[in-house]
Amino acid sequence: MRGELPELTHHNLLFSRDWTPDFDAVFDGTGSGRASRSIYVSKTSATETDVAPEGHENLFLLVPVAADPALGHGSLYRGTGSPAVEAIADTALRQLGEWAGVPDLGDRVVVREPLGPADFESQFHSWSGGSIGPAHTLWQSAFFRGRNASRKVQGLYYAGATTVPGVGVPMCLISAENVVKRLRGDRSAGPLEG
């Protein structure tokens, strides 16, 4: 984004007043092309100065949608995104500009690379194009999530959002540490050493 955005901090959670349509878009929205109006925005350039040139900002927008590859691809891996994914990205950017009080935000975009559920399915082999793994119901959360070691194939290990301990960059890194510790035979508590 051209220019600075003091209106945003590093982490921004923007919630709509009525959550019912947001939940409907995610849980009942398969094939609808609808998206939640409650979004997460990270201004990574707030703390990492090398992610954007001087006088610019880097934004990451997370827009909850149904885990439905039929919504299509974004433009990151294919050059041209599907109409549904591009429309969702347009709406989110316009909404962010309105809610943050930056009416020209859309005009300030230098690089825009959306991802859609079909990208998560094709690039990351994510079931149904879900970006965060299984739903966070009781029986799919914390230690009930997928194991790090395959029960069927000896020596096959898993790391990432679909495994213990769960979603988010810190949890995904911990799952990778767990795999490395298994491979090393390290049963110690705490972070990976060396």
C-alpha cells in the first residue's frame, strides 16, 4: 500500500455488529460466494520494516469464507483470480477503507495477491480448501486434533494447522518442533534446543 496507515495497528480485529450473517456465510455458505464481514487485518510493516518499501505498508487480510474450493482461486498462483474470490477481496478492501477511515485505500494498492479455498486445496492439499484445518469443535481441538505421527505409515510425520497443537503460526511451529523432537528421540519439555 502506498503511504502510511496510522489508523491500523499490527493486529486489527474488525467485527460486524450482527454476527449471524457472518456465521451463516462460513457455516451455511457453501457455494454461495458469501464472506464474513468480520475480518482480521495484520499490518506486518508495523513491526517488520523490511516487508514494505519506505513510505508503504504491507497488509494481510483474513476474510472468513466457507471451506469450498468451488469459490475458486485467488491470483497469487494463477495470475488471474476467480470472479468470486476477487469480488470477496474487493469487498473486504472497500470495507476496511470505510471502517478504518481511509476512503482511498483501494487506490493505494501496489500489489494484491488473494488466495481462495481452491488454492488451499491445490497448493497445500487442504481438505475442502479449508485454511485452518478441522473445525474447532471440542473433539477436533487441542489434543483431539490430528496426530504428528501417522498410524499407518511408519516414519511419516505431520506438522501444521491440522495437527496437534492447532492453528496459527505459533502452533504450527510448535507442531514442527514436536516432529523434530520425535525424530531426535528428544522427550524433553519446552522448546527445541539447537
